[in-house]
Amino acid sequence: MTDKRVALVTGAGSGIGRAAAIAFAASGYHAIAADRDAQGGDETVNSIRDRAGTSSFIVCDVSNEESIRSLFAQIAAECGRLDAAFNNAGIEGLQANTADCTSDNFDQVIAVNLRGVWLCMREEIRQMLKQEHGGAIVNCSSVAGLIGLPAIPAYTASKHGVIGLTRTAALEYAKQGIRVNAVCPGAVETPMLQRFMGTSSEGRTAMVASEPIGRIGRPDEIADAVLWLCERATFVTGQAIAVDGGWTAA
């Protein structure tokens, strides 16, 4: 058990998830880093400990219901509380237009990005309902949850679905002290974006050109928004906050 506030971050082995886990720890939370990539998760925990924060890593595949049950059983046994959660784990899937998207690709993306968020939310809410102080949940959607993006239909559908789950849960549990919001990142410097852009300089140039702010975002900039929603935005719930350099303002 711990007297510290506890924050869970899924997909914490790299990118936005790693930045969020580091930010939570820097703000005084015990950061639980969950990821199916054990090496990446260990690197995140070591980075937090190097900064004098406290953290632990738990292997979890959010597309697997038993894996999620095990994750939350460990959180309950080791921490006895959950104050904040960032459901960030996600995959981009294969690029293809809607008529060319395979069933396997669609099902895999939905299993991780949408069903995985719901499975985590279900356990997070159950834990937070046991606590007098409730808690805060942030789900990672995307600009693809706010607008349509060609060639990634499964990803776009999954991220729209995350916003629907966010709004519904926010209404259901507002009176019990549980706030639920979503962040919608634009182009952010992560391994996922690298895969999406490809290795050509043209891909990066096109991505930068899509951002009115004139650059690609940093993972810590998304982490700052997540922390604000969990710590400071006490009158904010049910919202999908674009953190996108102005992408969706046009």
C-alpha cells in the first residue's frame, strides 16, 4: 500500500505514454507504467527513478481481458487506490482505404484502441467508486477522433469511439466524483508517427505542413494536458480536448 496518489498509464513504454508517466511521477504520484513491451516499460520506470520519482511496471496487453484483470488486481493489492488514469495504449494499424481495409486489421485496431480503453475504464471506474475521493480518467483519442482522415478507417473509427465512451462515462459518474475526459493529439514525435510518416523526408515535410503551428508536437506537451485534466481542471468532464497545434481549427 502507498500513501501517495497513484496514477496508471497504459502504453507507457514509449512516446506519449512514457512522457505522461514521467509527468505524473514528477507531480508526486506513484506512476504505474503498463505496456506489453517489457523493455520499454522498464526504461520508463528507470527514467522516473533517475528523476527521484516512484514507479512500477506491470506487463499488460489491453486487448486481453484477463491481462487487464491481472493489472488491476495488482494495483489493488499493491497500492489500494487509483487516483488518476491515462488510457493511452493504441496502435495505428495498416494504411488502406475503407474498401481495402481487411477484417483482421479492423478487428485488431478496434480491440486495442476502443475495446481496450473500455475494458480499462470499467476497472478504473469500479476502483474509483470504492474511494471517497473518486478520481480522474483521461482517454487518448486523436485528431482522427474529431475529423475524418483518409487511409486509416479503423484507427479513425476507434478514436471517434473513444470520445463517445468518454462522454457517456462522464455523464454516468459525474455525481460520484469521477471525471472522464479525452485528449486528441495531432502530429506528435512518437514511434507511431515515425511509422506513419515513413522514412522519406517528404513524409515529414507533409506532416509539418499539416500543422498550423509549423512543427510536430512533443510528447511532453500532450502529457502536460493530461496532467492538467487530472489535477487542475476540476470543473471539466466529458470533454475531448484537441492538443494539435491548430490542426482541427481550420
